[in-house]
Amino acid sequence: GAVYLYGMWAAGLFPGVDLTLTAWVAAPVCLVIGLFYALFSVIMPRSGGDYVWATRILHPAIGFSMVFFIFIVLMAFVGMEIPWAIQWGLTPFLSYLGYGNIANLLSDPYVMMLLGVVYYAVCAVITIRGARAFVKAVWASFILIIVGIAAYVITLLLMRPETFATVFSQSTGMNYQDIISKAIANGHPSGFVFSATMLGIIYTILNFT
């Protein structure tokens, strides 16, 4: 999810951001945070994660408050997974392949709600079956994500910008260069923006830690 949000939304949220630079600057910070997590996991090998560490190192009230905040944030994201997957993933993909009727059907709020119920029912079954089933599901998801990212990156590497522009224009009926020109005319920066990149660094750290 974080990779998707980072790669697909960051450029829109922070016009003029240099995503490559944000990744290089944020990587050391993320590495330090990751090392702390690894260290705490070795020193205090108990289930509970952040709650256990914050409770024992700082104060139980701080540990509870922090985990309660994380719980509220995650609960807020629960209802977004299926709509985001459909609106930003399946719908454009199916429309591009010519299955507009299926894309419109999936975009219906009631259909998305039904798919969400099925999705979370499957998640509940996996959780009830225990840690072994959960680990297998996580590994399967991880492999699927890596395959998707690899296919995405390889496709971009093999396609020249000119080819992408031509395919985009043919598939959408819009002129690729006209869209860029109109965006610049309406205030979208055409190059590097320092302030946007600084904000992008924070966004990158939050998405990868």
C-alpha cells in the first residue's frame, strides 16, 4: 500500500517533487528506525510491538496512547482498501482493456461494499486459523506485490517516453502533450521544486516506516 501511495500519489500531492531525491534522503532515516525495531525485537521478544516497547521504556500511559492512536488510524484505513483498489487499480485497467461495463459495475458503491465484506470475511477466517495461516497469507501477498512491482518496473524500463506518449494518446483519445501544456498553463510546475521535495521527504518517511 505504501509503495502504491508513494509512487502514484506523491507526484500529485506535491507538484514539482523529485521522488528519487526524497527516497535517497529518507532512506537513512528509515534505516535507523528499522534498526531500532530490530533491536527492540531482540531485546524484548514479546508480542505487542510498539505498546510493549513504549510501556517499558517510557510509561504505560504513553504506550497505551500511542497504540490507541495507531488503532484509530488503521481503522480509518479499513474502509479504503477495496475502493482504492477498484477506483485506482481495477477500473482504469479494465477500461483500458475495453471492459468498460465491468469497470462501471465494480465502481458501484454497493458492489464495492459487498466486495469489502467478502474481503474482510476472508481476512477474519485467516486470522482465526492462527499464526501459521496468517504468515502464509502474508508471504503470498508479499510475493504477489513483488511480482506486480517487477512487472511494472520492467514495463517502464522497456518503454521509451515517446512510445508511452503515443500509446496514451491512442488509448485515451487525449493528446499527451496538450495535457502537459494545459497543466503548466494552469500553474503546475514544469521542473524541480525545492519546497515540494522537502515535503515529499516527510511523506516518504511516513510511508516507508
